Amino acid sequence: MNIIQNLAKQILIFTSIILLFSCQNQENTTNQTEDSMEDIASNISITEEDSIPKMESNENLDYIPTSNITYTSISRIEKHSENDSISKVPRILMLGDSHLMGPFGEHLQRAIHNTEKFDILSISIGGAGSKTYTYKMTNNCCGYAIRESLHDEVIPPKKSLRYLEYNSVRNEDVVSKKHNGKLSKVISDLQPDIVLIALGSNVINDHQGLINIIRDNSQNCEIVWIGPMRRSGLTHRIKAIQNTVDKNNIFFVRSDDVVGHDTITTTHFYGKESRLWANTIFDRIKPLLDRIGDDKDQKLTTIEDNLSQE
């Protein structure tokens, strides 16, 4: 009987030890699991949907300014006398929308400036289509910029191009105040050798009207139309431009095969994409730039040779 009792007692002790060990392992496993979950949770950013302000269907926040910085300055190109040799430097006028106002325009103008052959004036108006430039130019959408660079002007790599006028938000200002917002007066004063038109993203069209203003005020200038990025209705947009190109015998440079998809929202190209776009367009117009620049150099050399012989 004692033997049976001792055996039962040993079995009970052994079972208790097993149960205790099992409970400890389970607790350790549970703790490890909880620790792992805490580590995972600490690396997850959880946002409650109710904490995100919801926009009503009729609500539009585009009117809220992101900046109210404004610059004005005096054009140096317009100070050039017709008797100065510098006036023989070829001139480029760039016209465009918010893409030209942004990094794309900065990179494109800088690329042309780095040839050291051209004086350049660029006018960009947010939300602009070709029709925008056929009547009094005003900042009635989302900002505008007028940049200027002279062929021999030193612009450090990390410094922005010089602004004559600038505003990043709508303020109903006249664009190009000296000319009372009239593109015809800008062209008449500048007498550009090349006009670059970077338009087509915004369907506010009077393509022929814009060409007429350019031709009426600078008959011998070359015109290059830089096409829009890919977006809804691209075929319609390009056909409208192509008809104008064919009718007026001007150049057309496409953009829709360069970088991604542009949208009708406020999304634009920045960083490497804007630089790639600008550099590709520069490469495509470079043959014309070389021809105009070389022609002017040759004429200037001939003039200087004739003056020295006299």
C-alpha cells in the first residue's frame, strides 16, 4: 500500500512539474509574441479616417494662397541701343503656362542661356492657353513669372534666373506692366529672332490669333511650338496645334513622349523629371538655335570687319 501511495505521490509531483514548465513556456511565448506585435505596431503609422477633414462636393480650396511673394525689376534687354553691338545678339521670347513658370521653364531657359548666344525673355502665366496672350495679359488664375537673362550674364548654377515680375498666386495684376499687358508691344520692343510657345495643356485656344500677333510685330522671327504633355484629350490638343503649324509653316516639338502623365490638377513636374523634359526639348530645338546663333555671329563679324576697314 505504501508503495502505491509513494508511486502516486511521485506521479503527482512529476505532473505538477510538467504543468508548471508548460505554463512558463506558454507565458514566455505570449510575452515574445506581444513584444513582436509592439515592435511591428511601432513602425506602422495609423491614421484614423475620422481625423482626415472631408471636403464637401462643392468646396474649392484653390483660392487659398501658398505664397504672396512679388518681385518687380527693370529689363536690361530693353536698355540696349540699336547702335550697340550687343543689340545684334539674337533674342528669344518664350511664352507659356504654369509649366514654363515652374522648374521646366527654369531649366529650359538656363540650358539655352548656357550657349552664351541669346538674350532671353520668358513670360509664363498660370492656367494660360494661346487665347490668354491674344488679349490683355493678366494674372487671373494662379500666378505668373517674367524671367530675363542676357547672353553674357553670369548666373551661378544654384541661383535662380532673374525675375522682372513674379507672383505665385492670383492677384489680377497686369502681366508685363511696362507694355500694359499687350503682347504686341512686348514683341514690337523686343523684336525676337525666335519665339518659343510652350502651350497646349490648357484648352483656352486661339492658336491662329497668337501667331498673327507674333507675325504682325516680328515678321522674320522663327516660331517653335512646344507641345503639351500626355493628358486626357491629347489627340485633340495636338491636332489643333498641328493644324496651326501646317498653316503657318512653323516648327513643332512634341513633349508627350518625354516624361510621365500630366494631369488637369495642380500636379506638375519637378526635380529630375522637369530637367529631363527641359533638356530633351533643348536637344530638339538645338539645330535651330545653332543656325540662328551662327547667322547672327557671322553678321556681327561682317559688320565689325567693315567698321575696322573704314
